[in-house]
Amino acid sequence: MTTHHDTSWAPETEPAAPAPITPADVADAARLVSFGLQAKLLPARDAEYAELVRRHREDPPFARLADAVATGMGLVVLEVSPRAGMAVAAAEDSLFAVRMGDYSRRAASESTDRFLHGLAHLAVAAMAFPRPEDLADDGYLGRITVNGIDSFVRQACRRLEEQAAADGDNTDPQSDAPGLEAAWRVWARRTATGATKDARRLSGSTIGIVAKAVLFLVDSGFLQKVSDDAGGTYRTTARYQLQVRDLAGTAAMAELLDLGVVPVSDGTASLLPPDTGDDLVADAGLPFHSL
Amino acid sequence: MTVIADQPTEPGPRPPAGSAVAAARPAPGPAADEGLARRLKALACTAPLHDLDNRKVMLAGEYGGYAMAEVGLAAIDLVTLAMDFDTGADRDTVLARLQPRVAAQAPGRPTTEHQRVGRWVLDSLINVGSVDRGFRAVYGTFDAEGAYVRRDYDFKLIEEVPGPDGGVYLRTTDEAVNVLVGALDTDVTSAQIAAEVKLEVLIRRGRLADAQLAAEQARYRTVQYAETLRRALEATRRNVRAVDWMRAIPDLIDEALDHIADRYRHENAILTNIRKARDEAEEPEHKRRAAELVDIVKDCIRRHTQLQTRLLEAGPLFRAEQDRQAFAAPGARSGIDLYGQLLAPVLRLPIEQAVRPTGAFFARGTGLRTPVSVRVADLVDLLLTPPVEREHLGAELPDPDLVATPDDSRFTEEQLEAALVLLDLPPDAPRRLSGLLAEARDQDADLPYLVALLAVHAASPPVGTAYRQGEERLLFAVDDGTPLHDREFGGADLIVGSALLDAVGMAADRKDAG
């Protein structure tokens, strides 16, 4: 597997006297990769890490060596920079990859739960980077809340429900073909939250599912907790932006294209398509726009 | 959740008339079929209530005496009324208010059983056992080709929502309100006006029982109205850019405020009317009903005021959000539109396909985990380490050093005893303070001071305390204007006496008041 770092540096014009690679160099390269595996560690907090990141940027042969070590271990190097450190992601089928079955036992057997957990992660990303520019802008810090994500998805579901109702479609799934049920209905009919005996979050509820996703992302060094407001408020890290932009987004998009869905974007945000016309909330009594 | 099948469909691709399929079709048309589906769904919404009574035999214990459906309806009622603009109803409050009804159904049973019944009914209406915490009913329709299709209808009666404090609150769904009052899925505004006009007429005619019913219905509508508005406001809060800030929203808020002002005037008029009815009513039953009506209408007014506050707050909130978002610098490059290109299309897919993109996003978007590897040597150490003993009791409390406080009382216990004996007057023979002082002075030079103190204290007897504690007699002192001639004390020569209190009557009063 190659990354842009392999090709970004200029070809060596001076073939004379390339410094021989010593075992110490390999050890340093591997050390840098091991720093990269500690996702919560930042170069700003560790002098040795900062020094290795600097060397990676200034010493192309060392950079190639570190990238090769990472690739050999089944890692994809997303970026090596002072802000993100050595941002590495697990390659497909890598030893480091997270599997849905390990993530949630229920999701291993239930396809609806598998979908809900995946959608929760997608929704976290969509809320963290609501506009295409946000995902592209390296300086952007997203801010999300657990409850906010749930209501955001519910709102999107409600919108689809209203659309279906307006089109006169019966979205109640056929009893003998549950796989044909529209995806939004699965989220909409799952309870948002629920009382439990031990005052913890109900793990099967959508808020519980979002909270699990968010906590997992905190452990991955992708989110940082800000406060306990609204079920937990978090902000994104540079690594999360890289991961979503360079890997997850494109992977999911490829699957969608494979399914024959071709979402077209002109580069502007479509999260909030303007409501024109007379699409008022039915029975609201007030002419508020349905969103 | 709205009932989707309510929408009339275009006849569209129907089989040509006279074909075998169309002839075999029992329903005269898609409209009739949909009407049937709508009624089936309405029927399904009542099923959980019937189910309560069917399932009570399965409870361990003797629960036959409880009318579970009644408790269930009462619970939906309580949740609906307790629903606030921001949060839902508090679970414990609902259970506590449900308690009297449950207890009345089986007065001989222990309180713990009553509580258990309340909890069971509420949990059943939430359907705690299911992962969705909702209900599912199956109904059949004919599709466009005339084939019979069974469909799943998912609904909730009481749903649990997160509160601002992190707690879990209850809200009734539209379906539940429909089950409760029936036919509420009409235009809220017109329904409310109709209810109010009806209420006014009923009050004028003095038919308070009917008026109360109408007022309660009006309140349900008010709640439902606030609920829909809350949803709309919540949505607009999240979504500033979707809103036409130049014209639409300011107009809408103005319109809404006019609307509330109008309603407010109307309800105040009703309130005046009922108050008059309440005050002029001769019959206690009428009086009581009128008083209840006053409360209900007051509650309606309170809810309108709350709604109005929210509307007034909406403007500044939009402006603040607008500023925040307008001044964010646009990015140079363009990335993926996660919502428009991923999330929204995924939600439209059937579930069996939607799993693929979400699965791909999960696999690539969750980060990495370093696998744990254990050395056998470490494992042995780890397993052989004795567990750390937990400190259950916490740190030991030091014995406090107690210092005996010196007894600096002005009077001794014996003196108090003597003074109380002196003041233990028969209820029919009050005495002058001067006489008491003289008698006290005979016994002890210091005693008159104590007697005078107690007498002055009795000038303002603690009636409230005596009433609450159910005491039988109370010392009192009255100043009739006679000056006190004494070598040590000055002031009024008080008349000191004992008053007998009606302890039994007071106890009964207390019970009534409580």
C-alpha cells in the first residue's frame, strides 16, 4: 500500500552517497509508528514524538522507512504532521481493524442493530462536519452532542416520513420481507432513550447507541469530551477529520455507488435544503416550516 | 408518527378495468382499502390497553381486582397533562399521581402491590421488554396490482425522551392522544376554537358537568398544540439556514403571538364567567365543578403564556445562530457532503442495502484498536496477585472532644415547676397578674420574674402550634387597660387564664385541610 508521502518528495537527483540505513533508523521508524498507534498522544505533549515527526518531514529516506514499517504492519498513513502526529488507520483486514462483532455483540447477529451502530457513526461525522468545507478545512473543529445527534437523525427521518406521506407511499414494511423496510424507519421506531434499573443509559436505545459510538471515538483519539451537557458534548480532533475525509467517507460512498445510488453534489451544503413553497407542518396550527 | 396511509393516493397504475384481477378484488377502490387500513391502525392503538387486562392473569399474585385498562388510560392522561414545553412528564410524579386510583380499585391490598401495579402498567405502555420500546401490529392491504400484502405498523403510546438534566422523561405520542380523546388528528386551531365556543355556551347555560368535559378537551388540544409547536421550534433551532429569515419567520412569530393574545383574551373572559358561576352557585356540587373549571382554564392560560415566552425567545436565538454561522470563514477546498451525499441517501435505502454503506463507514471510520498480547510470566503474576481489599466503611471517624457547657440558666427546674403550678389556672377562673406575682413572691424572691415572663409570653399565645400539636389547653393573657402597681414590675395588670381547646374538633379540621 502506498501513500502520498511516498511520492510527494522529489526524486533524488544526487545518487552519490545515500546514507545507509542502520538498525537504529529502523528502530526510530518503528518507534514513530508505535507513537502513531497511541491515538490520543500528540507530538506537542511528547518531545521524542515531536522530534520523530520533524525527522519524518525533513528526512525523506526516514519517512519512506517509517511508512514502510506502517504498511507492513497493516496500517495506512493518513498524515504525519505536528498537529495530528503520525495519523495511521487500520487497513482492511488488518490486525488493528475494529470488527462490528467485537464492537457490539447484538450487532453481530441482528442486521438492524448493525445498521443502527453504523448509522450512528455516520451521523456523528455528518454532525461534526455539516458542510463540505468543514471537512476540507484543516483548521475546523467540529462540536457535537449525543442528544443532538439523535434528534438530528430523527429529524431527517421525520422529513423522509413526511415526504413519503406526501407522495402517498405506504412505508409500512411487508411482514414477509422485513429487509425491504426503509432504513429511516428502523431508527425512527427505536426508542430514543429509556429508564433502566441502574440509572445507566439504555444500551439498545438510539441515544445509547450514539453514546457508545461517541465513547468509542474518544478512545480512538477522534473526539475529546468538552462537557456533560446534552448527553455529553465533544469536539473533534484533526485525526477524526482525516479519517472521515480520506477513508470512511470515500469507502461508504463507494458502497453507495455500487448499490446504484449516485449522490450528486455541487460542493455546497445540502444539509439544510431551503424550504420553498407551502410545505408546512401538518396540523401544527402555525405555519412553521417543516425541517 | 403520522399515519401514513391517510394520504390519498393517485389511482396510478391500476390494472385495466374488467381484468380478472380487478374483478376478484373485494374492495371497491383504493380509497376504501385505505379507510380500512386507517381504522385497523386506530384499532391497533387500543390493543395495548386491552392487552393489559388480558395479561394481568400472568402476573404472579392476585391482580384480578384491578381494572388495568382504566389505570392505563389514566396513566396516558396524566402523562399528557404533565407534559411541559421543554420536558416530558416525570416518571415518579406520574406514578405517584396514579397511586390513588390504583389504591381505590383494591383498597384492602398493601401499598407495595399498588405501586407494583402502577409501575407494571406504565412499563407495559412503554413496552419495556421490546428493544424498540414500541408496539407492532400487522394489517393487510391490497397493493396496486391487487395482491394482498401484510404490512407491519409500528407505533408507540408513551415514549421516553431525554430531559435537559440528563434524566429520562415521558411523553405521549400522537397515537396515544388519539386513543385518549379520539379524532384529535384534525386541525388543532379550529378544534380549539370550537371547544372554547362550546365551553362558553355551556357555562352560560349552567351545565357545568359538560363544561368541564369541554374544558378538559380544550386543555388536551392546548397540550397537543404546544407539542407540535415545540417540535417545529426545536427543528428551526437546529437548522438556521433553512429558514427564510427575511420574511417568513418574523411574519410567523407575529402571527403566532397574535394568535396567543387572542386565545388569552378568550380564556380570561371564560375565567371571569366561571368565577361568577362559582361564587353564585348554591349547590356544593356546582361550586366544586366550577372551582375545578377555574383551575383547568388557569392551566390553559399558563400554557399559553409559556408558549408565548418561547416565541419571544426564538427571535434572538435565530439572530445569534445566524451571526455565528455567517462569520465562519468558508473553506478553500471542497470535501464530501456527508449529509447530502451519504446520510440522506442511506436513510432512503431499504435496510438490507443500507447496511453496506454504514458498515463500510464503520469499518473505516472508527479508528484502530491495538490488540492485547499477554506474556505468560505477567499472566501468572496477575492471577496470583491477591485482590485489593475494598474499604467499605471509609476512614475511621475521630471521637469528638465534648466540652460540657456550663449551666447558666436564670431559673432552676424547681422554680419553673412552681411557676407552672401557679399558672395552672382553672379555665373558668382567670386571675390578675398582680395577685399571681404576690403569691409567687411569698414562695421565692426570684419566682415573680419567671411568672411575669410567662404571663407576658401568654399575651401572644402560640395558637398555631397548639392547633397543630392538638393540645387541650392554652395559657393566655389579656390587657384590659388596668395598670400594674408593683414595686418591681410596671405595665399592664394582665388577666391570665387558661383556655380549653377542642382537640377532637381540631384533629378533624386538620384532616380536612390535609
